[in-house]
Amino acid sequence: MLDNLNSEILSFKETAIMEIANFGRNYEKETGKKVLPAWFGEGDSPTSSLIYNETIEAIKNGKSFYTFQNGIYNLRTEIAKYMNEVFDISTKPENHSVVTGGMMGLRLICDLIVDHGDEVVMVGPVWPNIRSSVLLKKGNIKEISLKLNDGEWVLDYDYLINSITKNTKMVFVNSPGNPTGWVMPKKEQERLLEHTRNLGCWLISDEVYHQITYNDLPSPSFLQSSKADDRLIVINSASKSFSMTGWRVGWITHPEELGVHIAKLVQITTTGVPEFLQYGLISALKNYKEITKELRKNLKASRDIMFDRLIHWKKVDCSIPDAAFYAFFKVKGVNNSLDFAKKLIFETNVGVAPGIAFGQSGEGHIRICFAAKESFINKIMDRLEPILS
């Protein structure tokens, strides 16, 4: 049955995060033991009533028809207002396209830019889906790795710049980063943007965690240093900042002339985000200060509980993140993080993401999502301490 299907898809492996999640779920089914899941990147708090009430109202008012592929104009206008206020920039509704989540946005951008054999430079460790999207287009990945140095993730910026050449078609940066929480400084963003501008290659910035910081300020955006004709595309999502992971709503900020081509790709994939969900995002953007203030407070409390203990564990080498909501740390003596993650399920009933999921530079590490209630974090740490302390 499978012999005449697309061989590329058949040979593609699921990500190590999904592999460990399915392993843990099967373990639960077979043993009856409850595994504490910290493998996925989402919080455990439901979406704010400020958002879902507007969505319900939109459904009641019949907002359930096809919309413009780039999104309803009211939402695109609100996105422009939000981005302009948060980053002190000047964009128009035509600079934004609404997509079915940040991941779909990245997938569409890879379809738009990457051809067979194109070189894509990316900073790693990085979440696996972007790597998969490039490989599905048969692009060639050149990964420049962050290094954990004295409790801080650092990047050799000279090496990054020198690695981007006339042969590079696209550069991908995720800042704030998943899984590390690393944030690229504005000065280095300016330098990288100027370099890609001079070479004429595309710069794709995944900024979905821009509100998840611990200094009460949004993280720097490449948009703050950009020009109207720059080959710069920024990906954002409602998932992280507004606790809307399951809603699958995001947006792309792009040069105006790309809008019509993004619309074509939306048309042949999802046909567009459901209209009533778009009204939910409008409410999220209008109320972002209240929503993100509460989210940051809760995340900081959970982060501090986790790292107050983690930094003292002898088998761990870690960095306290300035952004995002992950603990990503090296476990001394571990060379196969997938096997180690399975071992943790057997011995502690805690499910973590193996570092190899984020590229070879992540091997030997594990990632724990701390976007959870304090009681959940304490349970995880109690169970892991005998193994990692």
C-alpha cells in the first residue's frame, strides 16, 4: 500500500519530542502510572475570558464564513496597531498576513523561498519544526550553534556573519529562543540585518516569545532596525503570549508586495483562519497589557521555583533564561538524550523533551517546560532530584 506514496514523506521521522510523548502515553496506558508531561511548549492555564467571550460572540453573530486569505481587515489593522505600539515602528495592515499558527506561517515562508539545494543558515539549538520544513523543501541546513558558557548561552557573532555568504538563500533566527531562552541583542540584530541586506538573502525571524520576558519589556525585534525594502519576514503567534496554543492563530509581518503570494499559499493549504477565531485574536491584541502582565508574573514564579533548586544539582549545567518558558540544561554523562528521557519516564514518571530534538548541538541536554502551576513544578522537581542531584 505504501510503495507508491511520496518517498520523502515516508522516510521522514517524527520529531524526538513527539516520539517521547507517544512513548510516555503508551507507558501510561500499559502500566496505569501517570506521567507528568513537561515535553510540550505550552502552559496549563486556559485562554482568558477576555478572548474567548469575544470569540463566542462572533460565532453568535454569524462570523463563520470564508474571509480574505490574508485575514479580515479589522484584525490586520489591530495587528499593525499592536506591533507599532510594542516595538515603536510603523507598519500598515498590508504588512501583515494572518495564518493558522506560527508553524503554518513558517511552513508557508519555506514554500515561498526555499528551493531544492538552497542553503539555509540557522542558529541552534532550535525547535525541530523549522528544520523539518527546510528539509521537506530539500534545502541544505548550515547550523551555527549557541554554546553554554559559565551559565550563559552565547553565540559567536563573527562566526555567524562569516557563515552567511553569497550562497545563502535564507537565514533563520529564533529570538527569544526555544529551547534556550537566549535573546539576540539589538546591536547584533542590526549587524545581521545589514549583512543579509548587503547579500540580498532573506532573513526570517521567529519572535513568537517576544512578550515572554522577565524584565517587563518585549524582546528586541528586527523590525526596529529594518527598512521597507528589506528581505525581512517576522513570524508571530497568539499561542505563547496569549495562552492560545490550541487556537492555531498567528501572523506574518512582511514586505507589502509579498501579501498576494502568501494569500495564494493560504488558499491552497487552509483557505484561511476561521473568522470567529480572528475576532478572538483582535480581543487578545487589544487587551495584551493585562494578559501578558499576569502571564509573566506566573511564569516568573514557576521559573524561580525550578531554578532555585536546579542550579544546585551536581549533574546539571544550566542557564537561567531571560525569556521564553523552558529549562534547557546539560546532564553530565548523558550522550543519548532520547534514551535518557525514556529512562526518566521509567524511573520518575516525568516526561521531558530530549535535547537531540533541537539539533545535534542540543544532544546531552533535556528541556522542561515550566509554564505550569507551582504545585506541578514542585512535583516534577521532587521526582527528578534523586536522579539529577
